[in-house]
Amino acid sequence: MSKNKFGIFCILSLIGIFFYACQSEEEITYARYYTAGKQLYEYKCANCHGNDGAGLAMLYPPLTDSTFLKQNKTKLACYIKNGLQGPIQVSGKNYEGIMPAQATLSDIEIAEIITYITNSFGNKQGFYPYQQAGVDLQNCSN
Ligand code: HEC
């Protein structure tokens, strides 16, 4: 290998290591949120929405509709913290139930739950940080 080529090789390796390190840090945080979110989900949400997010008949809507979750992504924190009622359409079906508020959940717990549900049941939307939950919760309409 000539001197020049070796230099280029070193620089490319460094860039590679740099990207790998950054990526794995976010991946570790993501994995932590996801695992904590799964536990919270099973404890606080699965009663109604089911362990597999399938919901229950016309009573509880499913969390498998990625279009609904994407379109309402910035409202999910509000739904979880303040509850939700009134007519909504999920997966082409109409629901008009009452989801109770869970006001004691912290921003980080809400972010963990959102990271979990938006990356499970056929959804793949990536990491949702707690700072985003804080921002979204300031914009709740109810
Ligand atoms: C007591 C039952 C119950 C519990 C517990 C509950 N939900 Fe719901 N959830 C509902 C009902 C009913 C609706 C529909 C409300 C409506 O018709 O406006 C709903 C709607 C939703 C929606 C919007 C519609 C959809 O299917 O995507 C999301 C997202 C959601 N719930 C997530 C959660 C999460 C996350 C938790 C746990 C923190 C949770 N829910 C806990 C009953 C529940």
C-alpha cells in the first residue's frame, strides 16, 4: 500500500468508527426506552389494547394502524397523559369510547411507551425522546 493510500485508509476508518460510535449510542438509548416502554405498556395499556396491540372488537381500537399512529404522532403524548374520548376512526372502523387519563406518568415514561408502541405491532417509526414528549404535551388541546 502506498503512503497516500494508507492515509486515505486511515481517514476512512476513523470516519467509520465515528459513525459507528454515534449510532450505537442512540441505539442503546432506543433499546432502553423500548424495553422500559414494553413493561409500562403491559402494565398500563395491554388490559384494553391487548399484548399484541390488536385492541378488542369495537370497544378498544388497535395500535396496529401505522397510518393513524403516524398522522397523530404529536398527539400521542396527550392521548396517553390526558385520556381520549369522542369519535375516532382507526383502520377504517369508528370508535367512540373513553380512554382514561394517566396523569401520573412522567415525560420519560410517556416517551418510553411511545417508543415502544410506534416500533411494535408492525410500526417502525424509530426513537421518540422525552424532550419531544415535553414539547408535545405543551400543545395538547384539552
Ligand atoms: C380502559 C381502557 C384503556 C386503557 C387502559 C388504555 N386505552 Fe388507549 N384507548 C382506549 C379507547 C376506548 C380508545 C378510543 C377512544 C375514543 O374512541 O376516542 C383508545 C385510544 C387510544 C389511541 C388512539 C387510537 C389508536 O388505536 O391508535 C392510542 C394511541 C392509545 N389508546 C394508546 C394507549 C396507550 C399507550 C395506553 C397505555 C398508556 C392506553 N392506550 C391505555 C382504551 C384504553
